[in-house]
Amino acid sequence: MKYLLAESVQHLNIPPIVWEKKIFPDGEFLIRITEKITGKELTIITNITPTNLFDVLCTIDAARRSGAKIKKMIIPYMAFARQDRVVEEGEAVGGAVICSALKQFNIPITVIDFHSERICTHFSRRSVLLFLAQALQNEKQKLEQYTIVAPDEGSRKRASLIAKALKLPLVVLQKARKGQEINVTLTSSLPTTSVILIDDMISTGGTLCTAAKVLRNAGAKKIAGIATHGLLAGKAREKLRKTGINPVIVSNSLPVKPSAGVKVIKIETELKRIALE
Ligand code: R5P
């Protein structure tokens, strides 16, 4: 299997086929695969970032025209997936726009810990959260002492899969929004004083930190946070540290750097496994 790694995932330690991007003075660019891949089996791996959709479309086009047998496309992280419905009248649904653009190529697409099930019914989904949770165990933390916590109803399904797989109790927090204000409540008791907050992504850290404060008030002593996509925007790391969520475990679906309290688990092996399925 050959791998075509787009610019957005060049941090992954997977040997890629050779391609180049020529940028013209007016800003247009041309993607060209320089390695001979005619007849070869190929998996395209790319993230969707807020700005690279046209790059991605051209990369797929170049691979097709080079005569490779495109087996699959794997998207470790897809931006805009949170835009899965109209919340306020007049809004676009960015996630659905990306799905329609990719559908034209008719390639099987697997997205890792895809935020929404509402859009893109033709995408397969895979989770690496269990893999990340096991990394916590490898750090000699006794997982059996933990409760898995979903920070909101939207995370229930995801967290419940992890709880079942690890045979741990599950607690789901309730999140209500009133304008800009977010109110999180715990409607049951906490089975253990060690908890693992599970989410698909950490952006500003607001969701996990708000949840952690509620759990702390309910008696939690040890709070870990596990999320597949470490966007860690702005002061997220500082916020997580000050709130005492430690460790925070994320994958390298995005090119995120480890720091005090933030561990990054490599998912290359998982991606290769998915490519060969
Ligand atoms: C929300 O629906 C998502 O699953 C995440 O909980 C959210 O996007 C995390 O963002 P932040 O870290 O900014 O709260």
C-alpha cells in the first residue's frame, strides 16, 4: 500500500509518495504527483482544515489522473464537522458542504472520531479514543478506579462505547446554553473520585474545564481528559492546567506538541490498520 499524505498531515510518521505543490505569483497553485504510481494501491490521508479544501480536492484529482487504484481516503481530523445543522436562521452548514464536495470522487472515506452523525452518511467512522484511554493505563494509572464522564449529551454515545469497552461506570453531564452562558449539571452521584472526561476534540478547553469544575464540586479528586483532536486553541493548555485536568491525552491527528500535562499519542499504526481493512 502506498500513502499519499497531504500537506495537513505531513507530521505523521508514514512514508508518503512524492508530490509537489507549485505556487504561482498570483497565488494559484498546482499539485503534481512526481512518483510513478500507475496501477499501485493508494490510500490518501489528509486532514480538512479551515482553509485547505481546494488543496484536498486537487490532491485527489492528481492521484486519480496518475492512474493509482485509490482504495480509501482517511481523514484524521475534519474541520467544520461541528457545523452539522442550521442553529440560527440564515447560517450555512459547512460540514455538509465538505461532504458534498468529497462525495463526487466516490472513494470510501473514513473519518477519525467524526464529530457529527447528522451529516455525511457515506463516511465510515472510526474512533481512536479507546487506544488513547489505554495509553493512560500504560502510565500505570489504574483504569478500574475511574468513571468515564461525557461532558454533554452529544458525547454520550462516544463515552458510553469507551465505558463499555473498559467496563467502567459512565456519567453524562447535562449542558444547557442560555445565550453565551453555559450551565453544566451533574444529575447523579459520582461512583468514583477519579474520572476521565471524554470528548472528540478540545478547542478552547471550555467544555472540559466547565465539566471538571462541576465534577470537582461533586468530589472528584483526579480528573483526566481524553480527546482525539487536540486543537488546543489560544490559552487552552493554560486553562486545562489551571483547572487541574491532568493528564490531558490527545492524538496526533493534528500536529500538536506535547507540553506539561498534555500527552500526545501517535496514531500512525491505527491509520495504517484502517488503510489495510
Ligand atoms: C462540542 O460539541 C464538541 O464535541 C466539543 O465538546 C467542543 O467543540 C470542544 O470545544 P471547547 O474546547 O472550545 O469547549
